[in-house]
Amino acid sequence: MKNPLSNTDLFKLSALLFVSFTFFYLGKRWSDGNQRILFFSSYTSSRTSQQNGYVSHSANLNKSFDISSLISQNQSLASPYIVPSPATVDPLPPPPPPERFGIVNEDGTMSDDFEIGEYDPDLVETEWNGDRNGTEATKSFKITRYEMCPGSMREYIPCLDNVEAIKQLKSTDKGERFERHCPLNGTGLNCLVPAPKGYKTPIPWPRSRNEVWYNNVPHSRLVEDKGGQNWISKQKDKFKFPGGGTQFIHGADQYLDQIAKMVPDITWGHHIRVVMDVGCGVASFGAYLLPRNVITMSIAPKDVHENQIQFALERGVPAMVAAFATRRLPYPSQAFDLIHCSRCRINWTRDDGILLLEVNRMLRAGGYFAWAAQPVYKHEEAQEEHWKEMLDLTTRLCWELVKKEGYIAIWKKPTNNSCYLNREAGTIPPLCDPDDNPDNVWYVDLKACITRLPENGYGANVSLWPERLRTSPDRLQSIQLDAFIARKELFKAESKYWNEIIESYVRALHWKKMKLRNVLDMRAGFGGFAAALIEQKFDCWVMNVVPVSGFNTLPVIYDRGLIGVMHDWCEPFDTYPRTYDLLHAAGLFSVERKRCNMSTIMLEMDRMLRPDGHVYIRDSIDVMDELQEIGKAMGWHVTLRETAEGPHASYRILTADKRLLHA
């Protein structure tokens, strides 16, 4: 019988089997590790004309995965703001690849021939590369339990209470002593600021608008000076706030109604959403605007009435210590829809109106300046002369005097540059140079010039509240940002991300049970965290901080109807101790540790945080060990949690609660 297979056929079959076995063996061996050979295929479904991508590999036989979304995402490059999905990932993610540890020799090779000393659990040492100026350095510091500061530091604000630096000032004529003079590097806060004797958990909002515990702010100077003006009174163990002010002794509500009647376009909580109150006293103006859906940045210097901002914050009203002196305030251009000054004791016409020019910089195009002061209504010679100077200055600024009634005068800022450009040649003050950046505010001197408005109208055409909270503003397109994808999509992604995160916090961590009123977001981005708290109906306000180490997104934050400030976290913040119920920091320490010591920031956080207050730090895993040790050394109750991405995610959440400590 003839052999059906010739020698040639047998050779071909043997070769085919050998090649098949070889590929199977190699594929199996490659797939056993973390790397895998991936086989892609595509086909056209009989039910649709769209082409879908599928992926399979040897470790998941007979399974296919839809990667069409991955293919579409590959069309865009990554943005500088990482917005991971908060949704839970697969329950069993692959283990991380093995890491090799050793010592890198001078020639660049790694050796595992080294010795490890004995571990002392009472001593924690950490190396830190780089100082606050970004220069290369190697430091080691020991984290031991921090001691309490002396009782005299209960209201200590490091950059405003630097007595030695203030003594060395060449001049204080223009209010220089009220500006920031921070301790030198290495001489800052290194202890825990104590609470006053008898300190109690603050009265919750909205009751706190009308009363606070005396022992929490044990100072009666304002009662003695301003009691007759209906600011504040003391009754037993509480301070009471009747709601009056120097120019509105009959109450803030009546005063606000009067302003709205004077200028019908001033619609509180709609067209007017973000306000600044200069020389705010105990912030009753801002406190009574809150129910009208208006958020007010109440500011005042730490002067003879030094505790007025402390009272405002204890009441649960947004406030900061700040002064009109020689530098720009840390707020962006076109930030405020209305700026209010009621007997704020500022000479707006001095030095060619340089202080009113700063108001003009911060005032939104078409915004209003409301001035309630003696020159408006008194007929004494000195006051009438001051009124003439104010009229002359505001005319040269192209402001329109919309209404003067009783003791209030209201001006409106122009909406474009046409009036400025049509002034007579040589008119003072001049327009600022075209290359002047009006949003550059950190330690920048005041400029005696008129800030130009953007020719494209950006900043002037914001939506009405509350639509503006969710609307991506025009200035999103003009701020400096290394974004390689559509900025509006980036804005929406951040908003969606934080909405889902806050929803998960409410659901899993019971945030609604936390008595949150004063909140600080230490790295705010576009303000998505603050917006999410509003969407979730939290009865709180958020101070959005934009660090100087990143991109300046403050204009976007204000255009959304939120408030915020520029700050360098390598320096102390201008607020009183025990200000905030919640400190939130997302991705802050992994950035700032390249510039300054993380314990410096953590000690400042402890100073600002109220006893029984909360800390949420969302950051990379490689900073968490050190942050935990610092938190424990400060007496915080610290917990480290996984994110929704699972145990192999590169991020962790550190939560902490502050205990009440006394000196």
C-alpha cells in the first residue's frame, strides 16, 4: 500500500508542529509575568456598522475587553491637572512589578552590598532634598512630639506679629507695619498654638451669626469702642452681634435694601454674587449678605481693633486679615462684582489715588464701588474738599457716579477701555503698560496706573448666579495653563471628579454629620471642591487657595462666583489661630516638599485648625509616611485610607482630627 505522506510532507508537518509549540511556549512564558503579549483584532458587527476594538491574551482565554474608549482617549494628550476617576476599579488589580533596592555607585551601577542600622522606634528621621528656594540640599530632621507654645501666642499670626521685623522698617507712614513680614527661614513656628482657657466648641451656624462664646475670643476692646454703634455687646458668657455698623446702626438688612433701591441693577445673589467689604469690622455686612446668596471677602488690618477679623471668623463669616498699604492685595483682577467701604478709614485720594487704583484693578468691568463716609454727606469745609477730590479722581478713572443718596455714594466702573483711550493726553493716572499682568499679585508693589481691561471682554460677561458656578468662564481660555486638551473639557472633568468624590465622602465617611462651616482648600485648582460642596447643599463657605508654585487659576475661581487667595505655603497664612473646621489638601505636599519642609506646612495647618477640626490630605503614597509621623507628633488622631482606585493606587487619603490642647 502506498504511503499517503511523502518524506517531504512529514518534514513540513514536523516543522509546523515545532514552530507552533515554540510560539505557544514563548507566549505562555511571557504571559506568566506582569508583561503580556496582546493580540488585537477588529471586526464589523452584523448589527452595526461601527468598528469596535477587542483585546484578549492567554491569561484570560475566551474573554474580550472593549477598548474603544481607550482608543478614543488616545487622541488627546494628558493635561497638567490629573483627574483620576473616583469610581471603583476592578476588584483584583494585577500586583505591582517587583522593585529592586540597592545603593547606586558612582559609576551608575546598583549594588545590594550595604548595611542597615538598628531601628529606633522613638526616633524618626527623614531626608529632605531641596530648600524653600529650590536649591539642592540634603537635610535630616527628627520628628519628636511638639511642645505647646506659650500662652501669649494664643492669637499669633506669624507674618503679622513679627515685632523685630516691624521695628526695622524704614517707614510706616503708608501702613507698612500692617503688611506681611514673615519670620526668616528656620525661625518660624515650631510649637503648637494653644487655645484660650475655657475654649468651647464654636456655636454652629446660623446661630453663630448672632452670638459666639466669650472665652473663644476673650477680648472686650471692641465692646468698649463700638458698643454704641450696634456692632457688638457682651451678655454673660457670650458676645452678641445685633447686626449694626458705624454707618448702618439700624441693621445691615435695612442698609442692603437701601443700596439695592438706589441702583436697581444691584441685584443681590444674581448679578452681584462676589463682594469685598473693606474695613469690615465684625463683618455684619457680609454676614447679612450670605442669606441673599452673596459671598463677601471681608478684610481689615490687624490694627487697634485687632480682633475684628477673629470675631468675623468665629461667627462663621468669610474674612481675612489684609490691608491697603504699599502692595497689591492677593486677589486677582476683576474679582469682585461690588466693593464696599463704610467708614473704612482709608484715604482713597492719597498718592494720586494709588489705593483706589487697586480697588479699580480688583473691581469687575461694570462693577460697583459703594462708599459710605462723612465726605459724602457732611457739609464741613474739610469734608467738602475731600468730596471734591474724590469726584475729580473717580472722573479721571472713568467711573460713573450712579447715585448719591444720604450718606452713600455709588460709582460704576466702565466695561471697556474706550473712555480711558479718549482722555486728554497726559491725564493722571495713566494706563498701565500693556505688558503689566494685573493678576500677578504675590509681593507686588502697588502701581499708580489704571489696569487695562481685556480687549476681548473676558471677565465682564459672567453668567448670573447660580449658573456661573457650573459655567466655564471666558478667562479659562486666557490664564496660563499647560493644557493639551480642550480647557472646557478639563473644567468639566474636574467638576465631575469632585462631585463624585464629595458624594462618596457623604455616603461612606458621613460628612453631613460633620459640623462644617469654615473650610480651606489649600490647592484649589478651578474651585471644583468648593463647587461640589455647594452642589451637595453643605451650609459652609470655602476659602480657595491657589499656591504660587502652580498656575494662577484665581480668575476662574472668582468668575465661578467663589472666593480665594494667592498664597505661598512655604510661608504662614494671614489668618488667626483656630479659624477653620476643615483643611483640605489634594496633591499639595508632593509639590511643595520640593520647595520647603513639610512639617512647616503641617504646623501652620495645626495653627489654623479649630480643636475638633478635620484634615483631609489626598496625595501620593510616598509622602504619607512622613505626614503620618508629623500628624502624630502634633497630637492629631491620624488615619490612612485607600482611595477608590484600590490598594495598588499611587494615591492615599490621610484623615486627621485635632484634639483640644491647652498651654
